[in-house]
Amino acid sequence: MTFINTSEILGDSLEDCIHKHNDTNTIWVLESAIKGYLYSKKSIAIVTIGMPLIFLIGCLGNALTILVLCTRKMRSATNCFLINLAIVDILFLSSVVPPKFISYLLAPTPFQYDFTVLGGKEWVCKLIRFVPRFTQNMSCILILVITSERYMAICCPLRCRNYHTHAVAARVSCITWLMTLVYSLPHLCYAVVTRHHMCWPSSYNVTILPQSVLMCKSCEAERCYTINLFGKIDDVILLCVAPVLSILYVLMFLKLRSFARTFRRISANGPNRANRVSARVKKRLLFMLAGTVVTYIACVGPFRMLDLMRLHRYEMPKDTYNTVLGICRMLLYLNSMINPFIYSIFNKTMRLAYLNSLKCHRRGY
């Protein structure tokens, strides 16, 4: 049974719950925490306006990215990885935004966590729990792979030139998908639908609040140790990947700076002009990818830190936790929407490709 400061539960609600639902799936809600279980004005605005807007812009932008990068002119090892990243972003947005939006629209009560409106099917619960975690892990690994590929291309181009091909990138992408899928399977296996009895404060109109709800949980109480361990590993991996990415990008910028100094000593006329142009192109691409990585860490990091705090049982008021969680989730969704804008800002070739693609579709080609 979940005890939540029973002294603050008013009236006869406490006695009723003791007699009627004295089991492990009963949740007693204290009066000061009730707002954490119900839709607030902020959460309604996020669910009905913010999330659908991010979903539409993110899916359209990433679909356009896939369309542009799949053209023969844009074929490269880096772009192959960016196509996979765009696919992952679409999968992530599709797995988190529509279920939340549908849950709010169909909910008969203002309770946030009622899984009944989505059918209460266990396979639906498993997908809702598995796909977001799988796509988050996939994004993290792809970011690391993209950075490693650029590091080899810039810092040791001769030794690694045989690996910078579209075919090799495609094989690496397939292996990455398979490994991440296998690693994320526990989130699919352990997810479960459980029924909970709700005991509300008597000061609230309990007739409009559910007395019994289905919740989609990541695990059953007695099996949570394993899934929590995987969650901690996921969070620690991100915290370890962030400094590795930073070090690799610093080394790449230093290498490009060294190239620039060398080219300044050489006359602009002659065969080395092509090398200078190549260095500028690499630098622009590096800025674009660095912007993607910085955005990823800034948007995903807070959610991972909050998840790590939850797994270590760091306690905070329910309504405060929900507010912080809502902000972290919005940042997480923004990460899957913003990459096409980063490509357009830092890469002129991508910007022109986007515009040409939109013009062609507008003309009906």
C-alpha cells in the first residue's frame, strides 16, 4: 500500500479506504498533493497545444530531412547516420505525443494516469513503455557514432578512409539498431498494467474522480529491481557520453584550426585551393553536428537527471515533481523536433536542399 501522509486525509475517506481497499494497490492521496494527480491548466495547455505542435513540426521536418538526404547527390556516411537519427526522432514523437493527447481527450475524469482510455491492453502498455526508451537509447548511440565518424574523418583521414563510405555507414546503422533493440528488450518484457484503488480527500468532490484506475507501469513492484537497474545504466551512459563527445569535438576543432593555419601560409593560387575549400566545408559540417550534440545534451540531460533522482528515491512534492517533469518532457520532445532547424542554420547545402525540395513538391514534381 502506498502511504502518503494519512494525517492530511480528511473526513471518513481514510476509514473507508482501510476497510474497503486494504491491499498493496491502494493509493492514499493527501490533500496538498492532489494537484499532482489531476490535469492543471498548465498541463492542459502543454497536452493540447504544445505537444501536438511539436509533433506536427517535428514529424514534417524529420520527414523532409529523410527525403532530402536520400537523394543521390546527398549520399554520404554522415548523412546516412542523420537519416537514421531522423527516423528515430519520428518514432519517438509518434510513441509519446498521440497516446498522451488521446488520453486527455477521452478521459472521463481529470485524472492524469488513467490507462483505461487507451484500452487497458497490456501489449499497448508494453509498446508505450518500450518505444520511447528504445528510441532514446538509439539517439544516444547514434550521436556517439556520428561524432566518432567525424573524428576519424578529420583527425585520421588516411588511416580510416576505407570506413567513410555509405555502405559501411549503412552496415553500422543496422548493427546499432539491432544492438539497441536487444538492450532495450527488458523495458518491453517488464511493462505491466495494474489496477489501483484511489482514496481521495473528502474535501474534494470525489464523484468526479475515479475510485479505481488502470495504470501502465514499467514493472510490477516485486520485479522493479532489474528494470530500475537498466534505467540507472541508461542514465549513467548518457552522463558518461556527454564528456566523451565534448572531448572529441574539442580535438576536432583544434585539428581544423591547425589546418587553417597551414593553409594561410600557402598561397591561395595553386592546387591547395581545393584543400582550403574542403577545410571550410568540414568546419561548417562540424559546427552543424556540434550544434546537434549540444542541443541533445541540453534537452535530454535534464530528463535523464530527473529520472536518476527518481530511481534513487529523491523525494519532492508531487505537484512540484509533475511541473519539473513536464518541463523536462517538453525539452525531450523539442530535441526530436529541432534537428532540421539546426541543419538549416549551420549548413547552406542542407538549407538549399530543403528549399528545393519544398519548391518541387509545391509544383507537383
